[in-house]
Amino acid sequence: MKNINYQQIYEDELSENLKDSLEWSSRFFELSNQHRIVIEELIDIGYRQALEEALDPEILEATRDLSVEMADQLYNFANMMSSHLTDQNKGDDD
């Protein structure tokens, strides 16, 4: 698993209002061990879930199909531009 900076996430991303309402310290290392474990587990769960969703085979297949379609469209566009420029150059030679 990626090296996660729990302190940064807790201190920078978690709202001060939530920390105040839970009566938790605004500093990660001032939390009790149990509270740090809760924060770390929640972050780990969110990280794993995000990875699982991002690597979902159906989503990857759809992304692959879209990439192939985009590549085809770009190839056709490049050919069209090349043909146009060739025609334009022939007109300049006349």
C-alpha cells in the first residue's frame, strides 16, 4: 500500500468544526492512540475502496473502449488534415 500521511490528512483535510464537535485535538499526534487508530483505519478503508472502484474491470473495459474510439477519431482527423494540406499545396503549385 502507498505510504499515507495520516497526520496531513487529519490536520489539513478534516474540518475544524468536526474536530471541535468530537472534542478531539486539532493535532494528530495529540490524539489518543485509539482515536489515531480510528482515523488511520477510516483513511485506509477509503483508500482501498477508491482503488477498488478505480480498478473495477467494467470501468477499465469502458475506459479502454473509449480510448480506442478516441484514437480512431484522432487518426481519421489527422488523415483529413493531411489530405486537406496536400490538396492545398497542389493548388499553390498551379
